[in-house]
Amino acid sequence: MSDLSLREMVELTRDALMAREEVTDMHTGPRSNELWFHHRDGREIRVAIQVFEKHP
């Protein structure tokens, strides 16, 4: 698997969740690594992505 940037990880997560019909809309949270989704049943789904460096 190739190394992905934080932005790429956020975009992939957003695209995957928005492709599901259960999620109605999305907006960014207060931090650049946060995505907040609204589920059609009224729940809010909050995703925060962190990228950690590999240590040998």
C-alpha cells in the first residue's frame, strides 16, 4: 500500500461514506482532519483521521 497524505485519507473516507445511502450530508469539523456526517436517522457521525509515522 502506498503512503497517503492526511488530505488523501480524509478525501477517501469522505467519498466512501458519502457513497452510502444512509449518510445524507457531510461537513468538516473544527479541525482539518475531522469530517462530520449526518445519518438519515438523525445521528451524527464524526470521523477524525490521524496519520502516524512508522518507527522501525
